[in-house]
Amino acid sequence: MRQANNGINDQNGRPSTPSRRLSQMAENNRPNSPGVYGNYAQQQEPDTQDNKKSKLNQLLQVRIFQSIRAIVYANGTQNFFLKVAMTVLHTRMTLPPIIISKRDGTGSTARKVNKWFSMELDETEMFSRDLYVWKILNAYDPQQSPPPPLIIETILDANDLSPDQQLVVVSDERRWKVETSEVVIERWKVVLGPSSTGQPFTEDLPVVYKKSIPVIRTVFSYAAHVQLHSKLKKQLSKQVRQKGLKIRCRIRNGDEMTREEYAAVESPLGEGQVRETRSYSLGGVDCAVGFVSVDVTHRENCEFRVESQESLLSSDFMNQDEYFFQPSLGNRNSHRTGQLPYAAGREPSSAPTTAQPRPGASVQQPASGLPVTNLTTGERRIQHMRNAPSMSGSPFDPASSSYRSARESNPSLRSVDNAARRSSVSFSPFKTGSVASSPGAGVAGSRLTSGTSIPNRSRPSTGTGGPIPHRMSMPTPIDSSHSAQASSGSPRPSSMRFSSSFTNRPPRFSGTSINRAEEDGASSGRGSVSSSSNAWAASFPDDSGHSITEDGKKISELMKLLELTEKKGLKSFEQKTTVDPLSRFRKLRDTHAALSESIVEPLHHSQSQPQLHSQEQQRPLSYPSASGLISSLSSSTSPQLFQISPHTPHAPVVRSRLSEGLSAADANGSEGRGALHHRPRPENTTGPGSSVATPLDIPSPPRGGRTVSSFRRPNSFVQNKAVVDVLEDLDDPATAFANAGRQSASLGTVDTVPVSLARMREDHDAASAAADRPNAVGAGVTSNLAATTTSNSSASSSVRGRFPARGRGGWSGQNSGSASGGSGLRPGEPDDDDLLFTMSEDVSDPNHHQRRNNSEDGAGKAAGPSNLGEPKERPALDKTTKKRV
Amino acid sequence: MEHPQTFSLDVVAERNHVSDIVRAIISTIFFHRFFPAVRPKTRDVLDLTFPSIDDPKLDAQIDAQVSSLLEGFNNGTSKSSGRISVQFYEKRRKKSGWFLRADEQVCWEEWVLNVKLVSARTDSERRNLRTKMENQLSNAILQIITAVSHHKDHIPPITEMTSNPFPFQITVGDKVDNWGTRMGIF
């Protein structure tokens, strides 16, 4: 012992002051140990003082001896804790030394050096407060109240990064956004545990000290050698200074840390990133008070970089593309009718999806709040994109969600929560702006609609309705052609498109429809609707009166434009239509039927696969067929059409609404639309080929279409319940948006959707569902619209045409009118539908009928969204039709 | 005679880096076995950081032996592998007869470093070799840390802290040939 003590003291240069420490020790021991003093007190009372004194002296001696040893041990333990901390800190940071004046009288100064455990390190006061708990370790009775674990964390501090900078970690050749502003790189832990031998004081001090030296040395060498220290330091040496990254350490009391905090070093930095940490035990020393051990856990991947948000954006898009395209894309592609829509869908969808994978984090960031502040414009864009996609792309979300983790869904949810309503507003400008900004907007809308519609379609089409969707697309093309003409003038052409489609049919009625359109911008929608169905006209006027109010002005403008275009287009159509539709139809049958068939077939094929080209081609081809269908429909209105129409109508309806929404958005920039528009924007931006999309514009219902698209997926996934509700809501698009009840209804539908999604997903169900729900809610409006659109569309194949009209007039009417109003609108729709159906059937060859029937059956039977929705939807439709009839 | 605790390390090194690598490993060994108070410092080799002692004397001794090892490589052109070992001794007071009280030095630990000289012909090989050398050097350092941190019971009692309590010897070749290279005194 003496040697040991002497050695220690000599080694450390710390004079041993037994007397002083004795008193301390005595004081320290009193409370903790019943030992000598307690006994002494007890003994004092009875026996003779001599005996007592003698015993006392003995006990005191023993106690003193033990106390000294305990102090030394405790001191050693204390210094072990502190030395480890100092060693780690010195390898990680530049610590300010403590300058002391030498006592040699020269007045020179020197750094205060800690020589414990044969390791000379400059003392510092930098962490003295944090280390206070372990500095007063002497006051403890280590065995009674062991000191808390000493945690030393090395942190990569990104708090000083500018908003346009993002900390990323490169893993698996991919960059992962680091969500937190403080990355715990490594965690050192010093713990005093029970003695390995179970007996205290088993080791003599020299031995303890001897063994402590290598442990401290290994702490230093490991800290120095760890890749983090060498590579990370080098990697960041430049960035740290240039880009605001800092490496710092912090001392934590292990007893005061939550499990999450303690495990922070092991938490993956990015969504889906593989955990890369290594734990290493540096061993320990058995000392008087237990086994003091040192462990370190550190990340192995230290490829941290600071990158600009812009670069990340681009990369995100790249990633998004990868993600989306892999699973969902295939489906989407297959479903999507046009390339443009596809492309459009890509960007928006991709944006959200891409955002989600890595972005997922980013998305979360907004939720967490940290990122939000940090988000640069680029990120915000991304978020918007994400939100927008989630909102508008809700259809995608389900798919994406299914593929992706709950987080993704969460983002969508968040988007719904945060963005949906907020973003809906904020987004609306975005989308609207994009939509409105470019004539292509119409195209974009068409894309959107097509893209959005695709989900629904895709589902139904996937089942069996494939052909129908094609036809649906067909009508759109027709519209597009019309719209294209109209579109040339303005984005609104969408309305024109609808009108055009109607004009085609109506030619018989065309006069009225056109007139109406001419009369009121709002009426234009009506006119289109009316045009589609004569009977519709009556209903439309009402509707128009209601709905138009909002869009009326814009619509009127559009109508004017449309009128110009329509007149041209209508004339051509009218001429065709003027002739008995049947006759035309018959004439057209051969050509159109052939075309339609050819188109349909490709469409079917295309459905399964990315058919952008096929669809595009088909569209033009479809025109005739569509026109023929329309004419036939107009000529013969049949309930069958409803069923059939539902498929085709869905898409068209959506589109029409979308187009309307676009137009409306352009003009009004309505919030609900805005949400829809959000998606469109990206699409618009994405698809310059909007010209093709113009047909999509027909979908002017696109609002609904957009919404539908977003909703569609959910719908498709969830099913049509939502659609039904939506359809009801659709009657009043405005109401759908405005009415909380409807929203709630839509939400409910949404919920259903998420549930389905949740089912699809296993793990993330709850979270994703919750997230989806919010999204759904946010998208709810759009979804409602979409659903309504879909329902309408489902109700009538002509819906497309109608929808445009409806979208404006019908919507307004719906809005103005409560459910009853919707029903009122619908009555007209059924007619159109009937007409459309009949048209389609009549026009179409038996093959077409078969196909449609098949499609219907398939759709109805198939799990396709249409099917799901159909049961409910159909009843609703039937109801509506009945009412109408 | 007690058998000293022996740790064996294997490294491959290109001729250009063999000196740095061997020096890094031996310095790391000494960092953990040089018990007098030291001021730690770090050195970098091949993008790796290893600890060392700020002790010029020790560095000079290590350099001398490493140079001896390299000479072996240079002399024997065909020789592509070598061995350098470090032994740590404890001083025991030898029980002797009447007069002589001699200190006996007993080896309590030995580190054997097997060095294999390799060469790269192409740039790609050179890159691969560099990676391999880094990995092996890193592994060697971790092995030293692990051995030191988990094998402490065989360390003899430290009887003096002012000077190095444990004489050491650095030898090149297969065996400890002579006492001339023993550096037992500080």
C-alpha cells in the first residue's frame, strides 16, 4: 500500500495529505457507514472509557486506514472518470489550457498539467461544470451511491449552416439528408459497475494504477485512431471552417439521459439508411469501489457533406424518379393514357415520392420544424411538390405509401395536415400559377387529369375496364382536339374542350349548347353539358346559375374564347352532329369503330404498359370514335351506358373538372382548385407537350379530375365509397370544398382509403394511415371533387363533356344546391350518360360493346377502383339517374 | 522460465510505405507499454492516425531498428518478408549468493511484427494495395488496442515511476540474437 500510495502520489505529483483527508474521510464516512463512529458512540455509553478508548483507537486506526484507502480509491476512481473525459476531449477539441504561475519566483507561467495515469494532458476548465458530478466523487460512498455513468458525446453541429445548405451523409453511394442539426457521432461511456470479482479492494492500488494506465492509453489511441477522428476530421476540416460545421463534445450525465438520447448515436441519419455503428469496449479496471469500464459507440460512416439545397433538389428528383417509377410507375404508366400526363405525373408524383425517400426526412423536417426553418426555397419547393403531390397526387400517395414506408405516408399526412389546408392555399397559387401561367396549363391539366384519372382508371382498367378507360381517354382526346383549338387562345380552352365535346354531341342540340356557352361563361360549362345532352341543358342552366358564380367571369372569358374556338370546332362537329347521330354513327362506325378498336386495343395494351405514345396516338384516333360514341350516346341514351360510362366517364369527368379547375384556378385561383392545381402546375411545367394534353383539358372537370386523380388512388385503393360521397359532394364542388361536412365525408372516404393503404402496407400501417388520412383530408377536398367527378364520370360516359359543364355549372349548381342540387344536376347527367353510353355502344362495334361490357363487368367485378366504387357509386348513379329520369 | 505473453501482427507494405507502417505499429505498441508519464501525440500514416509518444530518444531507437529491417529487404533482393519484434522485460532482483546481487531481466511480453513486402505494377494495383495497407495497418492498431486493453494481468508490478520500469528490446530477424540491441535503460 505504501508503495502504491507513494507511487501514486509521486507519480501524480499530488502530495498526500493523510491528515487532512482523514478528517474529510471521517466526515464522508459518517453518514454513509455505520462503522466506527456509530459503534464508537454506542460503545461510549456503557463500558469503561479505557476499554472504549482502546477499542476506539483500534477501530479508528482500522477505519483511518480503510478510509485512506477508500479515499485513494475514490480519488482514483474520480480521476479515472475525469481522465477518460479529458483524454477524449483532447482528441476531439482544442481546449483552452489553464495557465498557472510557477512558484519558482520567476513569475513565469505554465500550463496546468494533469498527469494522472501517466498521461500528461493540459488541464482545462471548459467542462468543469459538466464534470462537477464526477469531480466531487470523493464525497460519495461509491458502494452506496455509485457515480452516474459519464457520457461523452462527440457531435457534428450543423446549426450554423445557412438555410440553403443541407447536411447530407453519403451512404451506399447515395446522399441522405441529415434530419437533425446535431449528429451524435460517437458516445463514450465511463461506468462504475460492480466489481468483476465481487469483492472490493481486491486489487492493490499499484496494480489498479498500473492497469489503469493502459486503459487510459487505449482510450487515447482508440479515440485518435477511430476513423472518425482521422477521416472525419480531415473531411470536415475544410467544410467545418468554410461551411459552418462544427465538431464539439458534450458531457452528459448518464442517469439523466433518456433512452432516445442515449441511443442517438445509433439512430440512422436518413430515412432508410442502414445503421452503421461500431461499439468497442476498452476494458476496465477493478478498483476498490468496483469495476470502472470504458465503452465507445461510434458511427462508422462519416461521409458527411454540406450541399446546397438546389443540388439536393435535383438529386431528389432523380431519386424520386427512381422510386416512383419502380413500383408505382409501372402501374401508373400502364394506366396513364398520355405521355404528357405521364410525364406530368412523374414530376409531381416523383417530387413527392422522391422527396419522401430522402425527402421523407425533409418532409418530416417540416413536421419536426427544424427543417422548415432550414428549408430553402428549393426545399420548400420540394415540400410543395411533395405536398402538392400528396394533395393532388393523393392517388399516388396510396401507391407510394404502399411501396414506401409510413414516413412517406406521413409526409403526405403532414402535407395534408400542414400543407393540405395551408399548403392548399399556398399551393393553390402554385398550381394555379403554373396552370394559369401556361396555356400548357390546360395541357398540364389534361396531363394531370390523365395522370390523376389514371389511378382510378388504372385500377379499373387493371381489372377489366381497361378498354373503357381507353375510350375514356378517347373522349378526352376529342375534347382535346376541341380544346386544342380553343386552347390555343387560353388555358381555359379546357372549358372549350368540354363544350367542344358537347358541341359534337349536341350539334343536334349544339345550337343550344353553343348558344348557352356563348351566352354565359358559366353557361359555357352548361352549354357543354347541355350540348352533351339536350335534357342536360335544362339542368345545366340551373347548375350554371349556381356554380358559375365563381368561375362565371373567368368562365365567361373562357367561354368567349371557347366560343370562338368552339364555333370553329363546333361547326365541324356540328356538321357531323347535325346529321343524325345515328346516321353519322353508322357511317362513322366503320371507320371509327375500326379506329376505336385499333385505339382501344392499343389502349388496353398501353394500359398495361406505359402507353404514352399509344395513348397519344389513340387519342387522335379516338377522336372519331369518341365523336361517334358521343353522337351515338346522344342519339341513344341508355342506362347501360351508365355502367359503361362510369369507366370512361370517370376519366373524362375527372379531366373535365380538372380542366375546369384549371381554368377556374386560373381565373379564380380557388383554394380547392388550388390544391388540385398544385399538382397541375408541376405537370404543366413538366409537360410542354401540353398541346396533346389539351384533350386532357377537356377533362376540364379536371378539377375533379385532379382531385379525382389524387383521390382516385385512394378511391381505387379504398374504393368507391369515398367516390360515392365524393360524387355527392361533386354535385357541389364548391360545397365539397367549402362544406366541412362534406370534407369530413370526403375525409371519411379518405380514411377508408388510407385504411386500404394501410392494409397494403404492413408495418407503417398505422402511421401511414394516419398520415394518409391527413393527406386525404387535405386532399379530401380535391378527393371529394375527384370522387364526385369520378362518380359523375362513372355515372355518365359523357360526363367528360358534362363535367366541364358540370364542373362549372354543375359544380356551381351542386355547390349552390345541396345534395338535392347535386341530384338535380345529375338527372341531366344520366341523360348524358345514357346518351354517351348508347353512343358508345351503338357506335362501337359489338366488340366494343363486349369490351365495354367486359370492362364493366371486370370493372364492377374487378377489384379496380371503379369496381369498388361502383357498387356504391352505381347505386348512387342509379339513384341520380332515376331522379333525373 | 516463464513464457512471455506474445502478440503477433501481420502487415503487408509497399516498399515506399514499409518504413512508415512499421514505425507506426511499433510506436503504437510503445505508446501502450511505455509507462512513465507521457505526453501523447498523434501521427498520420496512410490517412490513418496512430498515437505516439513525444520522446525523441524512443523514436530514434525505433527508427534505427526499422532501418535495420529495411536493410534486410534491400540487401537480399529476393527477400520479401521480414520480422521485427519488441520485447518488454521486467527487472527482477536475482537471488544470488553472498556477494552478487544482480538484476535479472525477464521478458514478460513480446510483440512480433511480420512484414511482407509487396509491390504494385499498375496504378490500379497501387490503389488496391494502398487500401489493403490501410486496412491492415488499421487492423494492426486495433489489435494492439484490444490486446492492451484486455490483457493487463501479466503486466509486472511497477516499481518505479520516474523512469521506464520495463526495459525493452527491439530486434530484427527471427530471434533475439544478442543483447546489444536491448534498450533496457533510460
